Amino acid sequence: MPHKPQIRIPAIYMRGGTSKGVFFRLQDLPAAAQVPGAARDALLLRVIGSPDPYGKHTDGMGGATSSTSKCVIISASSVPDHDVDYLYGQVSIDTAFVDWSGNCGNLSSAVGPFAIANGLIDPARVPRDGIAVVRIWQANIGKTIVAHVPVTAGQVQETGDFELDGVTFPAAEIALEFLDPSDEGEGGAMFPTGNLVDDLDVPGVGRFKATLINAGIPTIFLDAAELGYVGTELQGAINDDKAALAKFETIRAYGAVRMGLIDSVGQAATRQHTPKVAFVAPPQDYVTSSGKRIAASEIDLHARALSMGKLHHAMMGTAAVAIGTAAAIPGTLVNAAAGGGERTAVRFGHPSGTLRVGAEARRVDGQWTVTRAIMSRSARVLMEGAVRVPGDVLG
């Protein structure tokens, strides 16, 4: 029986923040995959190696974790006053599903470098030495991200001494500004229920205080103590506990309904990327996954977040935006965990270390809004060339 040869597609494998993904220029994709739909999803699933019942991604570019099962499509921007459009796909590991419902804040840091290196930015706007400013349209959620990318001798500078907890080696610092990151789309206002704290009833699980917020990414914040945790948990404490994972997924489903993101809890399985669920606690001493000791005095609070059904090894960039935003607003669970009061920046502890994020929040006509959130990440090209997928993937 004859078989179609493999398709060769130009691509770059990049680390951005604490995530990795396969980056494509839209124009380099096969024609059928240049538009949203089944063909595009099938292609990206095969690139990553999903669905994989073994949970290893042996036959693909994925790393079998939520942080490494990602694809990005970049194109010249369709929106005025922006340089590029950035579309992000979170690829499920064990099901044939690509979630386009949200952004990846970590991979956002790689978009500017990719755009400069691949000729999507006017060379006249790239300094020989200095900082190149790239305005990114995040097409999944319709928001603007401004990346400040270091350039040396006309090329993106990737090496440096900026250290990011959750990433083994230092690199060059890339500052990101998430402009107007609150989501006023599907879920309505930044606080879709109108409350800073809600009572969330979860049948069969319990009743919990929750801050439901659309900022960076829709997120359900819970109090660690109310869940029976101390807030310093590492991945094994959650991910090795099947009952705990099931409980968090049930909470996520009911929270998504409460936020207006889905109509029924049964739809949560088709929206795995959003919302996120996280729990927070006041600062206390702890030991990170790498064995580093962090004193309570070094942080404002603890935060742990789940992504695609598992506790994240560090912190998603978009969830960090949600943390920074919620921390800036007195009355939220996040703000309370940080000690209350008004603040424009917060440093929180996560399983791999600490992260600082700033947010400018204000109240307008009785409604909270956030003008921007700021944090620093790093990015690096890991491999460039082409990916290959079997030719029958597109039918």
C-alpha cells in the first residue's frame, strides 16, 4: 500500500519564559492549515505528537507537559499600529484537541525575537544596539502586548545574566507589557460576577471562597487553607494525587460556568486551557523544587496554579498577570494573602522560585480595571530548520 511522503514545514523550536513551543510563520504552513479549522488542528497535533496514550510525545516535538505542548503561528499584523499577529495553540497530550481559548504569557516573550529574526519587523525600526520595541496583537484574546527585545550588532541578543526561576540557565532579559489585560469579551468585566470574592458551590466537593477574575487569562483563585493545603506544595503533592486533580477539575468546571465562559460543566472538557485554577497563601519559608530555600521575607504571598489538569512547575505568564492584577485590588483573596492594602507590584513564591509582576489597577465608575501589567522573561532559539509530518495528516 503506497504512503504519502512526509511534509517539510519551516519552523523554529523556541523557549519562552518557562515554556517551549514550535513556532511557524503563517505563510509557511500548508495552504489548508493557513486558516483555522480541522486541517490546522490535525497538523499541529501531529507536530506535537498528540494524542499520545503513553503520555510521552515520543513521536513528536512535544514534551508531554502543559508547558511543552504548544504551537505558535506568527504573521504580519492585521491590526493597525501593531507589528505582528500572535496566535497560540495549547495542544492536549492525550486527546485530539487544540485549545485556542487563551494566551501563553511565557511564549509571549519569544514572539518579539521571532518576529525580528524572521523579517516581520521593518529593519529601520531595529536598532543596531539597544532595545527594539515590538507591538504584538494577541489574536486569541484580542489584546496588545509590547515586547522590549535587546539587540546587539543588529541581531536579537539571547544570552545574558537574567535569571528566571524555573529556567536552568540565564539569558537576556525581555520586558513585557500586557496592555489592558482584563478580558471584557466572553466573561464580561474583569470580575464577571461583579464580586471580588464569591461563594462557589461545587456539588460533591464543597463550598469555597473564590476570586473569579479575567485578567491575563480567566482564573479562579482559591484559599489554600480552605482546600487543606499550606500553599508551599510542589508538583508531587498535587500531581501524584488523583483525587486532588479530580477535585480541582470539578472546581474549574463549576467556576467556568459561574464566570460565563461555558454554559454547562460538561463543556469544560472542550475548554481545557481556560480558566485556570490557582490557590494562594500568606508568605512562609519553603524549599523550591530545585532545593533552593526561600524565606518568607523574600515574597509577598504564595501562589500555585494548575494548567491542563496538572500543577504547573513554575507559573504561567498569563496567570502571573492575573496574580499581579488581583493583588493590586483590595478585597480579593490574592490581595488578602499578600497582606491587604494597595500595591502596584507583588513578588510571589511558586514551586520553582519567585516571580515579580507589576500591575496598574484603578476603579472607574465603580468598576475595577487594569491598564497594564509588567513582567520580565527571557527567550531563546533552541533549534531552527523544519519539522516533518506524515503527508496524510492533511487528508
